[in-house]
Amino acid sequence: MPRSDGYESELLSAFEKDALKSVATKAELSRFKALEEGMPYQTLIASILHKYVTGQLSEREGKRSPAGPRQKKAPTRRTGEVDV
């Protein structure tokens, strides 16, 4: 393994002490997440919003809201609209 210079040693020390802070903005983080998912970030955000509105977005264990997950309502017979 090659030797590290002073800057690399300082950086490694800061990393090990958990002293590094992210400088990424929320928009940048959204883009990174979208890249990870393999789609443009606008598409990812639209998909997440759609899942939330339709009740398909589930929360991770231990982070449930007091009201619990949203339940879908049955469509009405005549129009096919959802009762709210």
C-alpha cells in the first residue's frame, strides 16, 4: 500500500473521528438518489409523491406515524372516484 501524505492522513483522521460534514444540498442529494435508482430526479420525485398520495409509500419499521399507514378507500360505483 502506498504511503499517504499529510493531507491524506489528516483527512483519514477526521473521517475516523466522524468530524466530516456533508456540503451537498438537498437538490444534489435528490439527484444522487435518482442516479442510484436509474432515473432523472424529477421522475423520482414525481414517483415518490404519487406513491405517498395513493398510500403506496410505506414507512420503515420504527418510524411509523401515530395514525398508522393510510388506507385506500373503495371506489364508488357510479363514477369510479375514491371517497375521501
